[in-house]
Amino acid sequence: MLLSVEVRGRWWNGSWGRMARRDIWLVSDGRLWRVRGRLGGDGGQEVSHDFPDEGSARRMVDRMMKTSAGAWRDLTEAVRRESDQRHAK
């Protein structure tokens, strides 16, 4: 179970629409690493995989991107900036 988590990675396949959109998150609580994948937009089908280390988790992220269509975009920095702005308020 992840307690206080930090987003370590965030990717989107660049497609819009319920059937084409794919999202991937890499999160960690400093002990456990979790990869979440979602097919479709909000409310879409989700899967998650837990890993004991960052390397294993990142290999799963790579596999998920390779097996899904789209021009994958790394949104990690944008998400981090947004989070920093929310915490500064």
C-alpha cells in the first residue's frame, strides 16, 4: 500500500478520445514503486503494477509504451511544475 506518493513520471500517448487515449503514471512512496496505466479518459479502464525498485518499474513503463500506439509524450516536468504551484499557494 502506497502512503504518501510522489509522481516520478507521467506520459500520454498524444491521442484524444475514449478509445485511443493512453496514460501512464510512475509513482513512489520511497519504498514501493507503482506503474498505473489507463485506457481512455477519466473513468477509463486502469491497471496497476507494483515493484520493489525503480528500474523494474521503468522497464514496465517502457513495455507499456512500446505495446500501445501513439506518439508518447513525457509530461513529468509539466506535472511537477503544476504540483509545485499548487503547494506554493
